Amino acid sequence: MTNSALNPAIVLELRRRIRTSREKAFRAWTNPEQLKKWFAVADGFTTPIAEVDLKVDGRYRLGMKAPGDNPLLIVGGVYQEILPPEKLVFTWRWENANSDEPETLVTVLFYEQDGITEILLKHELFTDIEQRDKHAEGWMGCFDHLERLFDLGLTQNSEEVR
């Protein structure tokens, strides 16, 4: 397996511009009721589980459900850094993942200018490109739902960087 420190190609970086204040964007990432409204990888998914203990060393747990008779997809981790409304850093591990799948790290930065917040997401420590690309697809779906939460239309200004 390849280590992302040796191969930066397996680090995922995404940017999304959202027409809202960074305080509201930050709240959407940290408030359980807000997370239930947008944290879904694709249309038709729901998020019945959103637990947040927003403090350094506090835990979070998010559960998504695909349409139909599918099991919950549950991810959780620990907050490592919280600087409202600028930055979140947290670990990421799927509960139902293979035991050999490592914990990864997510950093989310919020920058605001003229009523538009740019969200920069860096997800790292993947073991391979396939794992990174699966997460990229999921995060892009989540960002799409986050935009809809704020009734936005700035997708033409969004970019994905790998």
C-alpha cells in the first residue's frame, strides 16, 4: 500500500463556494439538525443519525441511509481542532469498514468574501487512489446538498483538486 505522505496524489482536496456567511456554513457542519439536512452522498439518501460533541477530543457520528432496504452507512471520529467559524479538523473512520482500512483525516476551512463562503476540504491519509476517488464522489454529493440547503446556484464556480 502507498502512504499519502509519500504520494500526495492520494490526498483529496475540494473547494466549493456557497452564498452564505461562514458562520452559517460552519454551523451547517457542526449542528446535528443541520447535518441531517445536507450530509448525504446522493439524492434519495437520508441522514437519520447526526451526533456531535463539538469540542476538541469530542466525538461525532453520522449515519446515512440509501433508498430502499439498505443498511446504514455510519462514519465517526474525533474532533482534533475547532476554530469557529474558520476551521474544523477531525478523524474519519467508517464503522462498518474493513478492519484493515485506516482512519483518515479531514480538514475543513471556511473563507468568506462579499457574502460568499468558500469551503476548502482536505481529506488525507488514504491508502490508495481508489479509496480517495470513492470519497471524492461522496463529498461532491454532500457539497451539492449543502448548496441546496442554502438555495444556491454557484456550482459553476466550484472546483475539484486532487
